[in-house]
Amino acid sequence: MSKGSLTTKQTGEYEIRKAMLEDGVIDCIVNMPTKLFLNTQIPACLWFLNRGKNRQRKGEVLFIDARNLGFLVNRKTREFTNEDLAPVSYTHLTLPTNREV
């Protein structure tokens, strides 16, 4: 979705987002860089939803900032390397399992 989906206060969108947070179905949101998708130059965000979210993590949403990852192939296109993707891909393995950490 466009990055505006995180902050818009238009009727409907705000209420849907609020309900999704209250219901605990949002697992993770990843902020993506500009020029990553061929049909648009604007930054996007990926929403990962999980209806079967672990009760211990209910109320928690993982935010990943990937805005500075990747390299420009040309002035209109950005790509990720494996080195760019590794920290994002393995984030779930490095999360603390204990809330006191």
C-alpha cells in the first residue's frame, strides 16, 4: 500500500486501521524505499496480517524501516541485494523472547 495508508484520517480508512489494531491482526509493517515498484515512484509499505497471532504478542506490531535499503539500477528503478534483505528476513529470529530484554 502507499505509505499514506499508515496515517490518513479519511473516514473509513482510519476506522479500518483502528479496528485492525484493536483486533490484533497486524503482525508487521515494513516501510519500503522509493522507486522499488515499476508502476510507481513513491514509497510503499507492506502490511503483514495474521488472524492467528500468538496471544503473547497480541497488541504488538513489528515495524521495520527498510527505506534506506537497496541501490538504484537507474534513475527510476531500485533493487535489493541479498545483503539488503538478510537483516529484514531474519528479524523474527533475533527478536527478544522475553519482554524484560
